[in-house]
Amino acid sequence: MALNQASSPSFTELQALARLIRFRTVRTSHLSGTPHLGSCLSCIDLLVYFYWRVMHVNPASPKDPLRDRFILSKGHAAPALFQVLAERGFFPLRELDHYGEDGSIFGEHPPCPAHLAGIEAATGSLGHGLPMGLGMALAARIQGLNYKVYVVLGDGECNEGSVWESAMLAASQKVANLTIAVDYNKWQATGRSNDVLALAPLADKWRSFGWCVSEVDGHDLKQIDEEINAHACDERPKAIIAHTIKGRGVSFMEDDNNWHYRIPTREEVYRAAEELDIASASVDLEGRMPISHG
Amino acid sequence: MRNAFADEVTRLAHDDKRVVLLSGDIGNRLFDKLRVQSPSQFINCGVAEANMMGVASGMGLSGLRPIVYTITPFTTTRCLEQIRIDVAYHESPVIIVGTGSGLSYASLGPTHHSLEDFAIFRAIPNLQILAPWDAPSLRVLLRSALASESPSYIRIGKKGEKDLAPIETVPSIGESLWLKNGDDLCIMAVGTVASEAIAAAAMLADVGINAAAVLVHSVKPLPLNIFEEVSARFRAILTVEEHSRIGGFGEGFLAFLGSHGLQRRVETLGTNDKFMPTIGSQDFARSYFGIDAINIAKAAKRVIYKTP
């Protein structure tokens, strides 16, 4: 897979890349004992889309003042983000070999930007990423810079009041260089997101808050791309309500909320590899002892 | 103090285009001059402090130097997690300003008091805690905090505070000001309540007690040089702060003495471990908690005459 240069790869290439990143995330979850696999798998297509299709970032110059910013506000999907950043060239893939070990930078949530290239915000406590992203977007306007800010939120995360505080300020300030995607997988930690707090109608909520809203299949890269392009010139902040499936890509994880916390067994990693078109020879679990932080 | 703050921010914003003031829908007309002079450098973030603090952090990480301003409880405990994570953990160069701190708004009731901010913030890494005692020291500290590029918290009063010392005598962060020398005891006072300590020293002088007075504005970093000097020169020491006696400046001094194996006669004056049950003026509230001049003078006599 040599898509590091982001030379506008095709959707077919990006789908294959998303499968590879899904597999690596599943494998790493097994080896490192890192949970939230379902939450990772539901947003990987969005991450791949933003990092290979939309954002202007240069891994060789991760602090370029003109770079686009990406914040994973649902920080518990960091295991997917780390794989994306490695594949995109922010750090060597082999650094992830020590994922979850004592002293590693790679754990359940993104660390402070000072500690890892490519990270813009240390999220993990929900409801923080959007306000910080809004501040970055406003900073572009105040300084006359042209960069854009992209934030991925969880639907469960929309429980947090700070999300809606931010939504109102972004609208009143007409922050056009801010785009969010809500990974609407219909689950949160312990139940259906619409049962825990009345979330629906989610798109209407964002619309009524003054945002330019699109609803898409969050696993359909072409559809996401069409919506992003259709609203590129809109002067409002933009929200993509991405209908997704928790655990997407691995049949026995899909829409099963046990995978919010469950760690896959060795056999499950091989089954996932098969479903994701990964040759079993490259699964490579031999000689590796899974870590348990239980 | 808040007028001096508005004036100083307006000057800073003029000289440094990175400075942006974020207000939590407060200061009606206070920032009119800034808004006319530098419209892009002022944002009213509404009554939404958690978001405001996160926005400030994002700005600080993107080349700006945001100053967040609202009434102290709402720019501290209301959005504590945003301060801890977004500002302090990220080391984003944000200046957090709490106006009407301590008992300034005694008449508004305990919802508007701030008597635990030092204690909470002392335990948060990367965050400077500053408490100017008057308008000139506020101006100096605002500039020092900006120059430090460090996350900083500045707690200020409201209006009408008397100037206690000329602006050129205000020491840098981590240092303190010897305002008055004395032999019988030393009073170290933090922030605006220092005016009560100075008045107490005058009352003590009337009865033949010669009290030294030290003005302190740095709660983190603590003024360790002054601690060394004061503990070397005095057997009787008072600390005064408009803050709970738990976890504040006074306890910081006691920890210094303890860790150096020093024994001195000390009282740490501050507010009691309770919410004030009635309203009143700031003077009334200071008297209620025993941090007014009369009660400071009484405490001074206790520490001087107490048998070690």
C-alpha cells in the first residue's frame, strides 16, 4: 500500500486501505488488550476519507501553520487514528509494535500533541474536541490563514453539553472552515444512543443549531465526497451526519455493542483477516504475547 | 481592577495581534474601546464557559494568545476539566482571568464566591497561579503572564481597590514585595486582601508592635526565596489570603517549613471550611471569616505571644 503521497487515490484504493487499517486495528486490539474496537471500526472510512482525500497535511512538516487540522473528538477510537497516522507517514508503522506496553505513547486515547506527530488534541474525555477545533478554526480567520479544521465526534459524545455550546458559537460566528462528522453508529457504551438520551432527530438538531447539514452512509466514500463537495462554498459550519455501523467490516462484530469493550481472541483475529481480504500469512501473531491491563 | 484590566488588554491587543479576549457574556461596555479598536480580537463566547475554555486552548495551539475573562467561579470550577486537559495538559498559552474573585461578590452569595481556586489549581501541572493586589500589579502580571507563554490563571478583584505599591516595584512571577520592614512578626498577604494586612500593620504600630509586611502575588510558583528569608528572620509569621485555609497559600508555606524541618509560630488566615450563610459587603464577609484588618491584628498578637 503506497498511498502516502495522497495523490488523490481512487475510491477502490481507499476501500482496500480502509480494510487494511481495520485489520491492523483488530490485530493490535488483540495484542495490546485495547478496547473500543467497535467504535474504531465504525469511523475508519471517515478517517481514511479525510486523511487521503480532503486534508492538506504534510507528515514531513506536521506543525506547518497552514496545515489542515484533524481532531478525533471521540478519542476512544485512537487505536484507529494511530494506524491511519502511521500509514499516512507521520511515524513509522513499526512504532506501533510496542502499542500498549509500559512506557508506550500508544494507548487508548490520543496523547498530547507535543508527544506525537499528527495529533492536534489529546481527547478521550468527551466533548472537548469540538470546542478546541472551533478555536483552531477561529484562529485561522483571525490570522488570515486558509486552513480548515475537521472534527469527528461520536453520537454518544453528543450527550455532552459542551458539544452544543460549541455548535451555537460556531453558528453565531459563521465559522465556515469547520467541518464535523458525527459517527452515528446508534450505540454508546451501555446502550442504544437514542434510548440513553433522546438523540434523534440528530440531523435536525444540527440543522436547527444553524449548521449546514448532510446525511450520508458513513461507509460510502463516494457519497461522503459528493456531499462535502456540494457544500464546500456554504458559509455556515458544516456537519456530516454519517450513518455508520458499529464494528463495521467484521461480520461478527457489526452492530454488537459487546465490542465496545471486548478484545478479540487469536481465532477471531484470523476470522476478521479473512473477511477483510488479508492473507492469513500476514496476520503475524506468532511469538507475540497479548498484553492485559485488566 | 477590572477597568485597569480592560485598559491593559486594549493596549496589549493593539501592540500584539495574537492577543484575543474571550468574554463569557460579561463586562457590559467594559470592552467597548477594545471592540472598536480591534474587532477581530474580541469574541463574546456567551454563557458557555466549557466551550469558551476549549476554544481558547485551540486558539493558543494555533498561534494566538487568548485571554479568557468572566466571573471567577465560572472561569474556574465551572470549566475545570477544560482547564485541566485543554489548557494545562496541552500547555496552551491561555491566560485565564477570574474577575470578582474571593469575596468580592459577597453580596451575590456563595454561587459567586471563589475560595477554593488556589487549592484546586495548585494540583494542576503547568498552570501558573497569580493574584495581583491592586491595579498596577495586575497590569504587570498580565504582561508577565503573556510573555511567559505558560498557561496562567490570574484572579483579580472588582473595582475601587486602592493602589498599594508603585508599578515599578511590582516583582516578577515567583517573587514578592517587601512593603514594610519590621522586627516582631512578618505578615505575608496574597492578592487584594493585602490591603487589610497593611491596615493591620498600621494598627499594630499604634500599640508598639512592629510588623513586617510582604505582598505576594505568586501562588504557583510559590515565592520560595521569600519563604527562606522570612523563616530565617522571623519567629512569628502570619499568612493572609482571601481563600480557604485548606490547600491555599498558607498551607504551601507550612509545607515549606515542614519540608525544611523548621519550627515557627505561624497562623494561616483564610476562610473557614464553610459556605457563608448570609450575604453582605466584601468588608462584612472578610470580617465574618476573620481576614479583615482587626482580626489580622488580633492574630498577629496571638502568634507573637504564643509560647513556642
